[in-house]
Amino acid sequence: MDFLTEIEKAKELKTLALSFDNISSAKLIHTRDIVVDERVRYQCSYSGCREYGKRLMCPPYTPSVDEFKNILARYYMALLVQLTATIKDNDNWEPEANKWALELHDIIYKLEKKAFALGFPFAAGLIGGSCKLCPTCPVEKDKSAICVDRERARPSMEAMGIDVLLTCKRVGVEITFSPGQVIWTGMILID
């Protein structure tokens, strides 16, 4: 497919993203604007992330930052997607936040499939935060386990070393933290 056709198809993907409820932003970006920083992965590995080593879509089971940088270098475009939702119970916010994370996960999965159907054979979805498809990941009980939902499971941007906040800032997508609101950010790499 030629470049102009690819751009039109990518715009079609963006339009689809914006048609989902609670999607507050969808922006096509150049992959050179994606900030990959080893410190993000360091935060996953050594700064107390409670999912580290407990989820197959989180470190240490995901590609290294260097491997991801090599993969990312083969892409030239991505669709950055944000879901914004209200949290009704600020004292018990985590179940609601997880519900919205699963909603974004489902949308990223659907967008990745649509991108493939539009002619992007290497479309790859990345979610925000840890995979929450299974209440308990099989690897938590058995380190040699495999994912039971490989078709839908996707790694997080953070697991790949993506600095989500700086990437959003660099491309003009605002993230503000406020009580009673959750913002989940995901991405589709397009090629």
C-alpha cells in the first residue's frame, strides 16, 4: 500500500477509535515521538510494582527495553488512544479503575484487529498498566505457565519502557490527574 493510502487507512482507524464510548482522545503520532526510557522499566522491576513477576504481560516476561527499541524502530506511526472515565467511589477506586482498564484493553484489541484488516499486518496493541484479563495470572502460581488468553492479552506500554506521560506531553495529549477521574492510555503501533 502506498504512503497516502496508509495515511487514509490510519485516519479511518482513528475515526473508529473516537467512536467508542469514553474515548476522549485518539491521535496519530510518529514513532520518533514515543519516549522509551529504561527508568520506566526500572520502576516496574525495582520500585515496588505489585504486578512485577506476577503477570505474563509484565516484566520480566516481556521483551527487554533494548529489544523493544529495535522493534519500535521498524514502525513509523502509532495511534495513541485515551479513555477518560469517572470514578464514583474515591475511597474504593481500584475496582472501578480496573474496570475502565479492561474497557481500554478491549478497545485496543478491537483497534489492532481493525488495523490488521485495513492492511497493517504488523499492527501491535499496547495497553496502559498491567493486563487484567484474568483475576490471577497463571504465572503467579507456576512460573512456567503460558497465557490462557494469548489472543487478547497485550503488554503494557510501561513494560516496554515507554514513558507514557512524556510521550503524551511531546505530542500534545494532556494527562491531568484529579480525584474522581481515571485516564488510561493505550497505543496501536501501525506498519
